[in-house]
Amino acid sequence: MTVKIADALKGLRLYVDLECSVNLTLDKAGAKQPGPILKDIRRNGRFDFVAHSYKDKPRFIGEVKNSVSTPIRLENDLKIICHALDYGKTNSFQSGIIAFFVYKKNQKKLI
């Protein structure tokens, strides 16, 4: 699913990096602020994908979940994305994306 999203973003003339370091992505986006880093950002973790223009700073960050069985999995990723988007007074992020699958009676449904 992540690769399909990357292909769609590529069609919008965006470059997509997969499994990007949260720490490096925040630095590239210019997302800096004094004080302790919020635990929810998970600086040692990875974003599933980051989209940017050629030789430009990160614009979109995304998380992809397959087989979502409980809303808490989405809630955690939503917290990470929201905190990253708001991190620092200025950054290059424009938005975040969460994509996921939900299964019903042995049929895959994309929501």
C-alpha cells in the first residue's frame, strides 16, 4: 500500500522517501524548538513516507497501517503526525497523511 501511495504522489511531481528517520526529517524541515522533545513524536522512530519537491524540504509526512484491528493504532500515529506538524515555530510541513486497511468478513476494504 505504501508503494501505491508513493506512485500516486510521484504523479503529482513529488519525490517520496520511504521509512524516513523522524529525527532527520524534523531537522530537514527546519522544525526546531527549545526545551524537551515531546515523547509522542518518537524522534528515534521512522515515518512510513515523506514527500517533497526536488531538492526541497519535506512537505508531507505519512503513516500507513495494514490490518487495523483497533483504533488505538491509528490514534498513536495521529498523535505523532500532529505533534510533528506543530513542532517548532516554523517548519516546511504542509500536512500529514494516514492510510489504512480495515477488514470485514474476509474482504479487504480500503477506507
